[in-house]
Amino acid sequence: MFLNHSLKSTATAVRTWRVLSGLKHGSVPSHGHCSSRGQRYVHFTGMATRSLKSNETLTSQSVRQYARAVQKKPEFQSQLQDLPPSMLKHEYASVPLAHTVDDVVKKLLSLELASHSEKLRLKEEQLIGKVQRHENDRSSTEVKVAVLTARIRNFQEHLQKHPKDKANKRWMLMSIDRRKKLLKYLRRSRYDAFEKVCAELEITYTFPPEYYRRATRRWLAKKALCIKVFKEVQKQKAEKRNKALAHKKARSTSSNLTETQGTPV
């Protein structure tokens, strides 16, 4: 509808330009019996000019609504920025001959031509070296937390560039839940190791909320009913227990009486 209106206004503007050019060249007389015709042309020209201005205002309003300034997102600092390109890969770092090869081979052995997964593996090894208990430690809780931390930060970096990657977001949330459980266990069992892990890996541990569910009226009413039923059941069990104790006590007293009556004086 807006396109038809703009096309009609454009055609009107073209006709107006033709009429005005004819008036300037004297093709339409401005006196005598044609004066009324000239006035009609002038009136028609004013209407066309007003419609053209209204069309321009509509166009400017539409442009003002849709042509918005692009807001640049803040740059997310990658955890792999501190890895220099000249650093050797993890599997070649302990080889002494890797430091004496020529430049071409050294590029292949270093991080200059390495893939993202190889760089991430080296970052995991660096985080593991900060928190592991001994040199050969690969299965402790601290090592698992370090590996999950490197993966979570990699997922966050990927989501900054591709925010619609739902599978990546799901893996990140699963890794965060797994790390929370490990940190909770580490805090309960070895608090000094828990503090060291949080300090070395720069992790902020937050306590989980008391209730994960939003307290609605229906949920509160259901909870009150469940508590009321539970108390009633406990009351019935207590009464039954008291009756059983009273019956047992009566039987014991009756048996004692019979024994005393049967014994000779």
C-alpha cells in the first residue's frame, strides 16, 4: 500500500513538472478566456507539491525508524591470547631437538600454524599445572575442575561470536553444572584445596538458591496441603503407637497379676 502511494505521488510530481514547464514556456496563456484553466493548473500544482512533501515526510519517518546506528559489541578477551606463537606444542615441549631445528620445521612444531584445538589443549595443560596435586595427577577433582574451566571459557568465547548456537550453549550449561557439583564436593571434603582452585583459576563460587522453583500461589497452596496431610498422618501414627504401647503395658500387668496370684504364700 505504501509502495502504491509512493508511485502515485511520483507520477503526480512528473505531471506537475510538465505543467510548470509548459507555463514557463508560454504554452498555456495566463489571460483572457484561458485564465481559469491556468488557475486550475496552478491549483493542481499546489496539491501535487503538498502530496510530494507529505510523501517525503513519510519516507523520512520510515527511514528514521529503520535506519538505526549499529552498536558494536564489546570485544571478548580470549583465554588463548597469552599464548605466544613461538611456543612449542605440548607434545614437542619436552623434546630437546625441537629447539635446534630450522625455522620452517619450528613453525610446524610451534603454535604459529597450530589449530584451535591444539591451543586449547595447551591451555588445559597450563591450568592443570596450577592445581594438580603432583606431577602425574590426571584424575583428581582439581584437575577435572581445571579442564572444565578451560572448556567453559572456550564455549563462552564461541557464543560471543555465534550467539544462536543452541547446542554450544547447552554444552556450556552442562559443563557449568558439572563444575558446580565438583566444587561443592571439594568445598565439603577439602576446603583448603577448594580455596586454592578458586584462587588459581579465578573462579567465583556462588551458593545455589534455597529454592529453584518460583513460589506461585498454586505451589504454595499445594505445599500447605502436603504439610497438613503429613502432620495428620504423623498424628495418626503416634496415636496407633500409643495404643499399641498401652495394650502391651496392659498385657504385661495382667500377666504379672496372674503370676502373683498363682504363687503360694
